[in-house]
Amino acid sequence: MRTLGLSFVALTLTAAGCSSDSYTPTGTGPAAKLYCNSSGKNAFDTFGAAAFVAVNESIFTNVGTEIGAHMTTNLGDSFGKVGTGMPASTADGAAAFKGTLAAFLVYVYGGPDSIKYTDGVTYNGKGEDMVTAHTGLAITSAQYDYFVANIVVPALTTNGVTMDDVSSCFAPPITSAAFKASIVGQ
Ligand code: HEM
């Protein structure tokens, strides 16, 4: 068992695949050395930028479907505040939210520090602070767990990520207690 010291979480790796000595991850984000069972490489180097964009788009599609079906029952009222600036963490509009989430996920999972998103704007993932991004939203533990299980995991699997890779190279950072605590109850 190896333990990586991360900027926002101490991540304990138990199920990561092995990688060849010649492989050097593209990026330096917190999960850059968390390897997928399918490939022995990190998630970004396994699936690539286009897949991260597709998953990110699916996350927002799934949120829209969820809110259309159940309104605030499972995810709360946070997403309805996007772009209002109340609280201040929602000042970014939907487009910037989308681009920033994509860049953050790319960075975390071992890609470059920033990416140009589909709107042509370059968004930085490195340096995104989850406490600041969620301050005033009062996201609950149940909402967080629902979001991971019913929004994020389906976004991955509908884009072809196997559950084995979800478990080995995607889940650990976002299911860690420390990362969750940076978002819940802020
Ligand atoms: C895997 C867990 C999560 C990750 C990685 C994540 C990531 C992010 C990032 C990177 C931002 C910054 C966006 C920006 O700067 O524009 C953000 C903002 C936000 N997040 Fe999360 N988040 C997570 C969980 C949640 C949950 C569970 C909710 C609600 C139930 C939520 C609701 C929001 C909202 C409403 C914003 C503000 C967007 C804006 O108006 O700028 N997030 N999140």
C-alpha cells in the first residue's frame, strides 16, 4: 500500500494497477500517479482529453435530467444558483463552470494544468480551491454522495469507462473523506 500526499487530500492507493518503468504521466496533479487497471497509466493518459470533455458534458446533462425529474430533492438548490453570484461562489456563469470543472478534472487525473475547452476559452484546473468554489452552497453529505453515485459514475460508464477503471483510477480522489469535506457543509 502506498500513500500519496496530495494538495487537498491524503490518498491511499490499494487497487491501482502497475505501470511500466518507461511511463511518465503527462501531468502532476494529485491523481497523476493513480493508475487504471486497464492500462497501467493514469486516467487522463488512458482516456485522453476528448473523453474528459465527453464525461464533463455528460455530468452537466445528467444534472439537468436529475433536476428536471426530481428538482431539488436529491441535489439541493445549488445548481439553480449558478450565475447569480449569490453566494459569491456562483458568480461564474454556466459556461465558465463547465470549462472550469473540465479543467479541474483533467488536472486532478493527471493531465495538463489547464485546457482549452469547447468554447475556445482556456481554463485552469490547477489551483482551483474546492472550499472557495462551494462556499455558501451548504451542500450536504447526502447530496454529495448522490452526485457521485448518480451523476458522475453514470457519466463515466456511459462514455465507456468500465467499473473496474472507475474503481481503480477515478473513484479514490472524489470518495476520499478529506476531499468530500472540502465541498460538504461550506
Ligand atoms: C466530485 C465532486 C465535485 C467536484 C470535483 C466539483 C468541482 C467543482 C468546481 C471545479 C467548481 C468551480 C467552478 C467554477 O469556478 O466556475 C465547482 C463549483 C460548483 N459546484 Fe462543485 N464539485 C463537486 C461536487 C458538487 C456537488 C455535490 C454540488 C451540488 C450538489 C456542486 C455544486 C457546485 C456549484 C453550484 C458550483 C458553483 C458554480 C458557479 O456558479 O460558478 N458541486 N465545483
